[in-house]
Amino acid sequence: MSQFSETLRQYVERHHSVPPAKCYAFHPAYSVVADFITIDWVHDDEIAESLQLEASEGLLRGITQGDEGLLYLGATADELAELLAPEAGAAPMCRGLYALAQQLISDECDDPLLTKARALIRDTYLPNDSALAIDPADTDTEETAAMFENAFYSSTAPEQAKPKPELKVVERPKQQPKPKHEQWLEMLMADDDAELDRIASTPWLLDNLVPAASFGMVFGPSGAGKSFVALDMAASIATGTNWQHVEVDAGPGIVVYIAAEGGNGLRVRKAAWEQVRGINAPNMVIFPKAIAFDDHREVSIFQQTLAELSRRKGLPIHMVVVDTLNRSMVGEENSATDTAAFVKGTEMMTHALGASVLVVHHSGKDADKGARGSSALRAACDFELSVTKNGLQATVKTTKAKDVEAGAPVICTLDSVTLNGRVDHKGRPLTSLVPRLASFGEQMAASLKLAPREAVLFEVIESMIEAEGSPDGSCAYSAVRDAFKAHPDIASLKSDSIRQAFSRNLSSLCDRGKINRNGDSITMM
């Protein structure tokens, strides 16, 4: 039995009545229930603000007294109303409190605030039927309050001590940030060992891949599967399940996915992910509208909206996914100034909410050279992930990792999934792709397939050998190089990109045992 229950039992035995409602301010679940009522009713004109704290006390009294509380004993709404409703505002408040009381008792309600309160309430009740005999004439309020206050605080360990609950809503002034010169001085005087401890304890959303409160990017060519990968990460973080083989190193939280190119397709992808994983992801929230992150006024409004979402759900915002960069800025992605303004907008979000921001972006014409646009974007990233596709396999590779060593690439197979019982207006089933960790056999099979530019070079070499008709089945290196440059899929690239692509793919074909180069001679293996 909890200390609160023991004190309540002693009071009932001494006075043969239930103590005044004020004493329930010391119930362990009081602050949680009061927070929920304040959030739920803050805009309800029917219920005066002054009654909201009375409501939390009355609710706790009504559902904790008795063997396990009136709702456990099957009390009706009218019986509960007699306990819950003050004289002023009785009708509307009674209805709301009875509904909330049912949620507190029901295991089917998974609201985080109520789940916490439910556990505290079940551990804190008065196992004595005499508690049902309420004595309205009980007047020793101050003596009783002191009794409960002493019992509550004497049983609370120092590290668990709570501030004495207030019975009035008090507007607290916002804490003003320190002047910049004070912040800078603290940075200059920081202890090296303390900073190393801070760095070592840096939390992760995805272990050793995506840090908490960070800025990063996932990029790749069109059709590479980068949005599928980003959604897979987002849903994994929001549900606390591992992403492929990478551990989700974060507690419960919200991930907001900004579908700047439209939310319909993303909702189908989310439903397919939930069906395959067998998990609902209510905390992966899709926002089907673009936010201009280089418009800082708009960012400020959106940040305040997410802060309210966090407050109502009782969960932190872990990550905001921006899909795509091009649709989420007013300026030009090739402009260093406009890109810097975009990055500043993401920093505003991180500083205000403590959330990571993941941007989905396209690679340039030469995918080997990274994401398109200004290099200022990559420079600002704490992490950068590239996504390439080979058949049904998508490879996620860390191309930038600040302060940690990049891990091994993650190879996923994109499985086609048909949604159960979902069809379009013509009766066709809704389908989507869901990534899963590729098996070793699938990875080996994928490794035998040539990447697009490898295939172009291999085709050129085959053609040159056949055209030259050399007795030893070889062709000239210089002839292969010139033919590769002239190929229709390559000729449109810049000269530096062509030279890099030729060198890189020639080395790759040699490493994979497809060809052999000996000086100016190239032969097939």
C-alpha cells in the first residue's frame, strides 16, 4: 500500500469520513490528472478555469476511494456525479469527468498521460468501504492538509521529491535566455573532460547513425527508394522498433513527416509498413503540406504548432522529415545564401523542440558527386546518407558522419505489399513497397548485377573486342575510353564527371573479376 493510501486509511479510522478534496492534491497522480484536464478543457467555455483543479481533486477522490474505486465497483454516472460535481458548473464538468474517469480505468486507452496516471491510481487507493461515507461537515481542513503533506513528503526520496502542488493556475514568466557574451564566456571556460563526457553521452535516435537533435540528409536519384527508406526510419523511431538491424535508441516520441509533394501516396506507404510490421504507428504523423524552411516566420508558426502537438500527446518531437528539399524552400537550392536560410530554419526547429531534422533530397546528374545544389547543405549536415538502387535492392550508405566512424552500408530489399481490403475507385488493390533487410543470398545476387554505368562500360568493352577481332580477345584501353565518352548515356555529362565515371567503373569491373587490364590492353574474364 502506498504512503498516501496508508495516510488516508488512518484518517478514515480516526474521523470516520473522507478528508476534504484539498488533500487529494497530495495524491501521486494529482499532477498528471491536473495536466490532462487543463490540456483537455483549456478552451472549454462551459467550464470555468477556476474549477479545473477542483475537478482533478474530485476525480481522484471519486475513483480512488472504496475497495478499488467506484468505477471498479460498477458505479453509475449519477452515483459518480454526486462525488465529482461541484455546485458551480456541475453538469458539463460531471460529463467530462465521468468520461475521463472511464479512460483512466480502462486498459484500452493508451494515451501516455493517462497510462501513467492509471498505474499511480491502481497503486494508490483506500481498501476500506467506510471511505464511501462522505461527511460534508468535515471542517478540519488545515489539520488534514498538514497530515497529508507531512506523510507525502516524508516518504519521498530526495531525488524523487516533487514541488508542493499549487491549487491555483499561475502564469509563470518565461525564462529569459542569457546574453550572448555570457553564453560565449561559458563556452570558452568549458572543461575539456566535462565536454568529452557530454560527447560520449550523446543520445541517438538510430544508434551510431542518426543522432538526437541533429540535422541530416538522405539523397539519391529519382526512383532509388529514398522516400521509402526515410519513411521506414521515421516509423521505426516513432514506434521504438529497430530500423533493419540498427537499434532505435530513443524512448516514445513523435515523428512528423512533411510530405511536401503530397500526402496520399505516403499514407498508403505508411499503411503498408504497419501491415507488414504488425504495428500501428499513430505517432508517425503525416503533414501533407509544404513548409518553406527559408521563411523563418512560417517556421516559427509551424514550430509552435508542433509544440502544441507535443503537449497534447504528452510526447516529445523526436524527428521532423522534410520530403523534399526542393519543395520546402522559396529560394533556389543552388544558392548558398538561400540554402543557408533553409538550414537556419531547420536549426530553429531543433533548438525549439530538441528534434532532429532529416531532409530528403535528389542527387545531381552525376549521382557519384553527391546531392545536387549548393555545397552549403552538405557542410551543415551532421550526417548524410546516400540511397542507390540495383533491381529490388536499395543500399543505404553513410557518406558523412560527424564525430563517429561511418558504419557498414545497409542493404534492403523493397518488397511489394498489397493492402488488405483496400482498393481504389476502380476496384484495383492499393499496393506499396516496404523495405526489409536483404538476406545474404539476396545481397550476393545483387552484387552480381552491374550498376547502370558499369553496364554501359561492359557493353562498350564487349563491342570493342568484337569489332577489333583481336586473336587474344583484347581491345585497346584508349579505344574503350573514347567509346565510353561517346556513349549516349554518358556524353551529356561534364568532362570531369565522364573522366571520373570511366576510372571508377573500370576499377569496379576489374575488382569484381569481370575484366582484366594490362597496360593498354583490356580483356574479358
